[in-house]
Amino acid sequence: MTGLWWAIAAVCLGCYALKLSGLAAPRRVLDHPVVSRFAELVPVALLAALIGVQMFTHDGALAFDLARAAGLGAAVVALLLRAPFLVVLAAAAAVTAVARAFLG
């Protein structure tokens, strides 16, 4: 168990160091177009990867869940209608719950 706490502490220190390096970076580096574009696109790519993994895997294997697909569809529709973020989450959760109730 002690090894786990050392690993957690190391990850925490690494995250802090990464955050500190971003704050300490010179302004000319942060204003570079490549860095700006990278900072804009990385969060979108990470979120898309997270959605893909959560949507199409179960216990480490590829799987398709109709209730999750319905919830994702509801979220997409809410986003296309320009709904606020909390409404998007609520719509996705409600549709997923209803689909699970009817599909078992």
C-alpha cells in the first residue's frame, strides 16, 4: 500500500510541476501560433477520446450499448440546439436512464 501512496505523490508532484512550467513559460512562447493552436485543439481531442472510450468499451473490450448511444444522440441534439452545458448533461442522462429502463 505504501508504494501506491508514493506513486500518487509522484503523480501529484508531476502535475504541479507541469502546471508551474506553464505559468513560468515566457510570453513569447505562449503567443507562438503553433502553441496557441495546440492549446486550442488538445482539450477537444482528449474529450473526444474520452467519449469514444466510454461509449464503445466495456470491461476493456469493444462493446456497443444502445442506451449509451441514445444518451450520446440526445447530447448531440442538445448541442446542435445550442443548449447550455447542464441541459446537455441532463438530457443525455435522462435519455440514457429511460433507454436503460425500457431496454433492461
